[in-house]
Amino acid sequence: MDGRRYYHTNRSVPRCSITLLRLLLPPTLIALGLTIFTQSFFLSRTSFDHRSSCAPGAAGNLLKDALGLNDDEIRFLRENRWISDDLRHNNQGNVTEGNNGCWTPRKVDSMAIIVVDALRFDFARDHLPLSVGARLFPDNNGQNKTSRGFSKLYQFVADPPTVTMQRLKGLTTGGLPTFADITGSFGGASIEEDSWIEQLKNAPWERRMMHNHIREPQIAFVGDDTWIDLFPTQFDDAHPYPSFNTRDLDTVDNGCLLHLPRLLDRLAGLQTNNDPTTKVPSFELMVSHFLGVDHVGHTYGPNNPHMEKKLQQMDKMLSSTLDRIDNAPEKSCIVAFVLGDHGMTEDGNHGGGTSEEVNAGLFVHFSPGCNARAGYDQRIDGRELGSESTQAFDSIHQIDLVPTISLLLGIPIPYANIGGLVTAIMPNPFGENEVTEVSSSTPYIATALALNAAQVWTYLHTYSLTSRDLPRERLLELKDLLNSATTLYQEAISQSQKEVQGNSYHDSTEFRQACNLFKIFLAESTGLGKQVWTQFNENGMMLGICTLFIAWVLANPLWKRDVRKQMGSMILCWFGSNNRIVVNGDKDKEDQFVKSLQSFRLLEVAASLICMIFYSGVLTFGNSYIEHEGDIVTFFLAIQCLLVFRRWYYESNKNATRTAIFMYLPLVVVLCSRFHNAFVTGHGLDPSIRLHASHNALVFLPALAVLLALRLKWFESTQTLSVSNLIDVLSIVCLACSWWEKRTRDHSRNGHEFAQASIICVIIGVIHSVYCTGSELMSQDNENQVQRSWKLLCHSRLALFRVMLFLVIVTGPSTASTAVIVLVQCASLSQMMMQSKAFAKIDAPVMAAMWRLLIRQIFFATNHHCSFNRLHFSAAFVATDTFQFHVAGFSLFMNTFGWELLGTLLLLLTSRFTNFTTVNSMDEPSRVWDWFCFYQCTETLTSCVSVSAMKRHLMVWAIFAPRYMFAAIFTVMGLMFWLVDALLLFTHRDGYTKFKGMGKD
């Protein structure tokens, strides 16, 4: 069959057009519906370019516009320094020295923010004895409690997705980045919205200067380069380090340790030389972002000795840093925030919404000059209004740090912030000698909360004018709550105006109740933002679901006459044998035997449909089912295989001459799956981790040897493959050397050179296979169709084997055993699929279900899951220490979705070529692909329905949305092959002949 004969041209243009439309319409509609639904479900929230103002009078105008305060009340707030939105003048009209700020008086001279990436709360509480423990429990560490500043440890709650870039956006803007923004963590994009970093950079220095600083300070940074991606021009002294190589445990941390002493020396309030004439400016903000803990978690997990060593290093660094702050001059107020941007799971990953991932640590430490202890001893904790108010004060989310940092530094709160002020860590607004009652800080706290509430309400009101996503009823409820808090606040101001005498400020019940209501309002506003932050286009989602439903109906194989005929004949045969009148004993036995076989086949088909309906449909509606999806897939696969084995075993007992080795192939598939799940672990982890038996050279070297033997035995198809054999041998040998080097304790031997050589051999091999396939297609040799199809199938399978070698390279030593098991399972299913004898034939719905379940079982068995915290980021660095975006992205994609890609393509090739390579040409194998596509279409449709129904569920962004995204990616990969297959079926003569009568009854 030459190139001209392989493709078919028919002069009947209308009939060809209808046939092409029938072939392409279902996958096209699926792609269209999936696109519409995704765009409707993952619409980003509306971003504003508005900025909070630091102009004189900005705070007063905000309180008047949002809360309705009058001029007399604003003047009273300014006179008592509860707001400082105008420069203070003395009697001579000169600007006086003292605390100034854009909205409220600035509280601290400088601030040190130390981010320990993935610092889980229990890490901070239990594993930092020299730094955190020595200050929380000084008596246990032999320290004098009175000589230290004030410290407090909090559980710092992050919002999914728990990835670094999204968390830093939330920590600097006070907003909630949408789930669709998770892709930004792999590319990087600057922040366009208002942030406290930008406010600190742009706010006029004379509006926020402290009394002991004349020269304008600068902003310094060292550590994770993600900060520079977000703020490329805001830092005056920046030292970024690449952050994507998760196997590099020390480069970023060593860089931070190198620059940290110098940055501390120049921190305002700690600066050794405060001479205003010096040319060396001080820093009012220092950000240091350590990555070692996160990288150890990704590479070795949280319970590895490497983690203990890294935490000890962080503990020593924090201890020396906090000691410097403890020894600050008495007139200096310096605050240090030691925080984790997220936590990590027990396998060291993050990205989802589990408690281990969202509960990070926040350690706050004030220098003695801040007088923070006095303010905390008389803190406002919401007890005046009951448990609801208390809960609002106790809960500290990461976005709550944004207004707190802003007011501490005397800058405006970012415009789009929806976080609430953390009053417990606001120091006393006055010096210790300036007050007669420590509790007189209450009016200031109330004013700060009022400004925070006014800012949040202004943003929500502006947002509601441009979008309908905020429910009007909820906005009215929030407005009523804000009005109640404002009324109490105004009453408290009025009472203070009457009773204030000298420097004694009245701490009234009204002020405290106003604080409680403002805090409840802020908590309710944050909750509203979390519920509706993502704009759900309901009409678009319904349109996408309806489009997918139409595609699902059209993709149903039952529309094809031969499928309906086969299913109907099976049922009629079973009922006919069941109702037949028995007149002969031998005939009775024959009928009973036929009836049993038909019963078995019907049971197999029914079980396959039930299993796939549950897996593709019901499972997507239950978060517990999704969490245990891997176990469910393995169980369903075992059911299908055992049912087939039962029928074959029953038939072999009735006819001993038909007993063959293929009868045990279903058991091989089941046992391999169980063995794979139980004994092959450690996928995606560093080969030097010796906790997994699969990482031992005594395991992966024999596995690679078996893999090589299978390659030479099963994939030898022509006489021209001697060079091809050598390519694959070199690839496997280089891979073995790479893993061997990575297991050595000499870190200079990382195995990258051997890994690169192995990848080069794989690429050459794939190119060779593609060339051989193309040559065979274009060849004009006079070979029959069976010979030509067999060669094409062999070349295609060899290409898939080489792609599988690439997956083995980017996944790690455990995949050597996985590859052997997968080859055995796929070979078993292929042989089962190619059985042409009537008694051994497996119906297409059953065979498609087995392939569907096996492919997905391999996905879960290789330590993957439909969650972003299970991505193997180490795949990007198997052959290099440097991060290259496109290479790393491709490696990570193949590591995650490569097995699905390989399995789907192998099934397509097997189902289409089987008819040409067997003696008895049958339509049954080719229908397996149709049922496989139908199952995938079902999963896509039900995933859209489930995520639409669960869009207000608590776990929507943690479980349901990731499950939908993975299902969508699986579908898109299948659609590519579906469309190519449809085009080939249309242009291929036999394919066209087979389909030209489709639809006729």
C-alpha cells in the first residue's frame, strides 16, 4: 500500500462532508465546551489601579466618606494623635518632631521581615529552641525575662493555593489571588495592584518620618528571586538568588547569611553610625527570604535528618538576628516578623488546602523600646461581645498582616486589602512615661480599626459598582454592621470630648465595643471575599456544560449500528437461551453453557459500565472519594480483570483443548498493580534518599537490566535495528551511571552529565523511530496491508518505548521498576485485546474500561495525584542545576502527564492496527478506542458539573478545582489523538468504508 493508496479520495463530496462532520463534531464540541466552561469558572477578579493616598487629610477624608464622621470628630482625632494625616506644627508654625504617619502615627523605626519558606507552625514551635523557644519560655532557657523585648508566636493561616508567589501577593497586597493565578508561580509577573511595598517606596518621607531619623532610609532585600519578579524596581539594595532548583538546599540560604549581617548593621535604629552626614543610608525595611526548609521538604520530606540540620541552621541565624534587635537602643523601636509563607505535607509538598499546608508559623518580636508588652497586657480581645467577636480577634490570616505592617510603618493600607488589623501586635502608641493608664491605647486601636474598616468598605463598594459578583444582600448586612460600629465609635468620641483632661484618655466601653464590631466587620468582609472572589460566570458555565452534554451524546458508541447490534444480540441470546424449551439432555447442557458464557459477558459489560459511571461521575462529587482515588482505581481494575478471568477459566474447564497461557493474563494485570502500589515507592524523590527500596542499586540496576532485555526481545521488528539497539543500550547504561552517582555522598558528583547523555540518546532514538515510521508510510514497496501495518505498529511502539525512557529519566530510580511492571501490564492487555477467538473475545466497553483504569492507576502509582502539591518539581533538575523555563516546564509536564499520554497513544495504535494484524479481521478492537473516548468525555462532563455544583463548597479550591483541572488536561491530550484519528479514518480507504454507513438503521 503506497502513499497514494493509504489515503482515500471520494468524489461524493456531500457524503464525505457529512462523514467528516460526524467524525470531528464530538471532539470539536468537547474542546469548545471545555474552553467555555474553563473561562467562565476561572475568571480572575477585577483589578484596580487605585492607590491609597498619603496626601494631607487623606485619613480624615476616608473616615468622612466611608463612615460619615464630621469635621469636629476628625479634628479631635488629630488633636489627640489618633490619626496623623497632617503635619503637626508648633506655636511658631514650624513642623515639630515626633511620630508622624500618613494615616496614623508611625510605631516602629524599622522592620525586619524574615521569611523561612514552608515554616510550618510546629516547626516554629518545636524546632527553634535558641530563637523562638528562648523568647517564649525564657525561664526554661536560663534567660532573664525583663531584659528581652516582647515576643509572640501565632498560627499563621494561608489561603489556597499554597504556593510561594500567590502567598507573597497576599502578604503584600492584602488580596486573595485566584486559583487560576497559580500558573504565575512558574513564570513570574510583577504586581500591578497597590501594596505596602509600593506605598513604602512612594510615600513622602516627611509624611512618615520618625523623630530620630533625618535622612530618608532605603529598602533592602536578599533571598528568593520571586520578590524581584513581583517588585522589580522597589528595592534599593537587592540580592536575589534563583529559587526553582528544589535540590539545591544551600545556595539561597548561604546568600542570605552572607548579606544579612551587613543589612542588619544598616537597619534604622540599629545602625552603628547615625551621623546624618554619612553617605551610607539606613534601611527602614529589610526582607530576607530563606528557601532551604522548603527545598529539603521537596527533596527529602519533613522527617529526614536533612530537615533537622536545616532547622538548626535557621535557629542559629534567627537567634543571632533577634539578639541584635534585643540590644537595640532604648529609644529605638524595631520589630521582626519571622514567618512561613505556607506549610508542607508529610511528603514535603504544598499547593493545596490541607491543615499541614495552610498552617504556617508567625513569630513577632519587638525590641524593648517599643513598649509592646504594656499594650499586650491590656489588649482588646473581643470579650465584650461574646464568642463571635473573640473568634474574629483570635484568627490571624496572612492577609491580616498587611494592614498591621502598613500602620506600623506609618503608610496607608493598600487599596485592595481585605485583611483585618491584628491588634494584639500593635505596640503602645505612646512612650511608657507618657501615659497614666496603659489602657489609654484603646482609642488609638479603635481609630486604626475604623480606618481599616473604612478602607475595606471603600474597596468593596468600588468593586460592587463594576461587578455583580458581590451579593447585594451581604453588602447591605455589612453596611448595617459597619454603621453600628461607627455609631458606637462616634459615641465614644463624643464622650471622650467631654471627659478628656490633660493627657488622660478615656478608655470607655463604647470604644472597646466599637473595636469588636469593626473587627467582626473586617472578618465578615474577608469571608465574603473568599466566597465570591472568583467571578463565576453562571451563564457561561451552563453553556459549557450543555455543549459538553451534546458532545457526550454524540460520542456515545451506541449511535453506531454495529455496536447496537452486538449489544442487542448479546442480550437477546442470553434471554433466548434462558427461555428455550429443553427437549434433549445434551442440548440442555449446551444451552446452559452458552447461557453461562453470555451471563458472564453481560456481567462484565454491566460491571464495566457501573465502575466507569462511578469513577467518571459519582467520584467527582465527593472530596473523600477524590482523596482516595488511587485506591478506588486499583479496586475497579481488579474487579474487571477478575471477571474476565472467571469467564475464561469457566470456558477452559468445559473445553480442555482451549486452555492456554493467555487465560492468566488478567491475573497478571491485577497482581502487577497490587505489587506496584505496595512495593514500588519514592517516585520523584532524590536518588540519595535511602528510605525507599526502589532507590537501592540492588533494585534499580536489575530493573534496568530487565528493561533492556525486554527492549531487545519485544521491540525487535526489522533487520535494520542494530544501530537503534545500540542507542537504547547507551541510554539505559548512562541512566544507570547517573543514578549511581546521585546516590554517592560526594555532592560534586551529581550525575548530570550521564543524565544529559541519556536524554540525548533518547532524543536520537525518537527521531530515528519517527523517521522509520515516515519512511514506511511513504514507501512504495509491494507489501500487503498486514505486513505494512505490522511494521508501522512496531516502529510506533518503539517510539513510545523511548518516550517512556524519558519518563524514567525525569522521575527517578523507582520508575525503573515501574517501567518493567507497566510494560508487562500493557503487553498483557494488548494480548487480551488481540484475541480473535469467539470464546476469548472481550467486549469493547470492558476492554476500554480496563485500559482507562490501568492508565490512571499508573498515574497514581507513580506518586501523583490530582493536586498541585504532588507535582514532582525535581523533574526539572535531573540533568542540570540551572533553571530553564521551557526545558523545566516540559520535563515537569512529561513527569506528570507522560504516562497518560503514552497509555492513550498505545491504546489508539493497538485498537486501530489490530484489525490489520490478525487473521480474522474484527470490528471489536477498533471500538475499544471509541468507548475509551466516551469514558473520558463522561469524566470531563461530570467534572464540570461537580465543580459547578461545589463552587461554594469549603474545599472547592483545595480539592474539586484541582481535580477538574487535571481531568481537563487529560481530556485535552486525548482530544489531540481523537482529532488525528478522526482525520485518518476519514482519509483512509478502509476507515471510510467502515464509517460511510454510520447512522443507517
